[in-house]
Amino acid sequence: MASTYKQVLNRVLAIIGETQIGGAESALSGTYQMLLGAMLNDVKEEIEDGHNWRALRQILTPTVTAGDLSAVLTGANERSRLVRIAQQDNSQLVPLVFDITDTANPVPLTELDLSELLYRDHSDPDTRTSRPTYFAIDNTSGDGMSIMIYPRTTGDIDLKVTMTVPQDYLADTALNTTISIPIRPLFVGAAWYALEERGEELGVQGVYNAQRFEEALATAISRDSAESGDTFELVIT
């Protein structure tokens, strides 16, 4: 069941024997609460980066204006990444990026290395009346992303891009924000961090807490993969 930032923090506070955050409180207060919040965010980002969680999957629909090379991927952030599917017949990972300008005839685009796409555009920047063939993902300003196409076209191009988009950093005032990723590895990992900060990580107990986090994360990833239909492994030789 989905939990809020406050609910997860209170579970951690309870396990380490600290006073929980009251129901009427809407922001973290005090040095220790803020420290715990920072540790929880650190664990959250580690978990988000470890798997293409279904709960973080978003479909973005940018439009590349006629004659332009790129469009901003509104809704994505610097930690976002493309969702790719494994093709058993050719042992390749295929990104879910489609040209949907003609909604009745969506066409998948082929991914190019960013440098390769820029080279082609610099060498031949002329627009075409045909639809684009290639794309690449670029970082825009350090906290966002854009998508580039080649060749440039004489008309607007509508795209459909499926990405894993991690949640933003949970601010001290975001206590009522619902957390998207599975809660158990987040709770176990944050509690482990908190115990380490208090100096209780030495010996068998510290190893046990680290192992609990690893097992909780592995279990959550396995469950999420199974429920998303990931029933085979891609082997590229």
C-alpha cells in the first residue's frame, strides 16, 4: 500500500526509538528530523536508480517543431531514462520511442549515439518532407532532458516517449507526498542509515541490517519485474 513521506519517516523513527512526527505537522523540524529526511532521500534515489519501476513509468509526448532539431521532454528530470524492451529474435534492447504524427500509423525510431546524431545533423542539416528515422536523448540544462531527431523535417513531429521518471527530492515541507516506489526497501534502508549514523552499525547487527536492505530491494525488484511481464533474460553474445 502506498505511503506518504511522513508515514515512512515515522516508521523509521519508531524503529530507532525517536519521537514520531505529529499528524498536524506539515514540515520537518529540528536538525535530526532533517538529517533523517536527507538519509531517506539518499536511499530513495538509490532504489529508484536500481530498476525501471512500473510506478515511475511515464509516457511523454513532445513535439519537435518544423525545422528544429530537438524538443524538451517536459516531465522528465536529469535522472530519467528510456524504457527499452528486449527483442528475443535479434537480441537487442529496443527503446519505446515512436513518431505518432500520423496517429493511425505510429513508427518506431532508431536510437543513435548523441555524437553520431549531431555529426549527421552538422553534415546535412537540410529538412526533409519524410518522417525522421533516428533519435537521441540529451541533457538540457543539468536538471532536464530533451530528445533530438534526424533528419530535420518540414512539418511538426509528434513523439511518444516512454521513460522511467524518478520522483523529485522530497523537500522538508513535502511530508504529505505519496512515495511511488515500494516502501519496504525504503524503510529498511533508511533505518539502516539511521542506525549507522547513531553508531549502532558495528558487529553482527550492522551486517544484518545491510543484508536486510539488500534482500528487501532484491525482492521488490523481482516482484516488480514479474508483474510487468519480464519473464526472460536478454543474452547478447
